[in-house]
Amino acid sequence: MADEKIRIEIICSQALEEDFTEEFKNNNVGKKFTKINPVMGAGCSNPRLGDAVWPQLNLMYIIYCDKDEAEVIKSIVVKLRKLYITEGIGCFISSGSEF
């Protein structure tokens, strides 16, 4: 049987990449990840489309981890949302399995 994992998707402004990297390192989490950069889209904040009207872009982290690591990552997201209230940070958590 495959190991059950937690899947975390974080979508945020490219401007926050350094903050996430530092927080992951300081908390010893997020060592195994997939990063997609750039990511375009529209959510609850201004669109990030990389064009003349909406020039900013997002990036996306996909992390599979255990429950304890997921809780730490979740707390990092909460912390950065409070620090950067206008940036828009999407975080989606679901279950996943590797086979």
C-alpha cells in the first residue's frame, strides 16, 4: 500500500519567493517540492497576468509531506498572509498518495 501524504499547493506573488524560501529553511520544512514559475491567474487579489495591464506574476509550490510538516507549512502561510495582506497567498491542502 502506498504511503498517505498531505498535498499542499501554495500560489503567491513572485515577490514572496524569498520569504517562503527563508521560512521553509528556518523551520526545516519544504525540502522536497515542485516549484512552477511563472504562474498566471486571477484569485482574490489583483490578477497576475504578466502583461502591460497586470504585469505581476505568481509562482506555485507543490509539496507532498506528512501531517506534522503540513501543520508547520500551514503556520508559515498564516504568518506571511498577516505580513503581506495585499499580496494574496492561496494555499490548498488535500490528501495524496505515492505508488
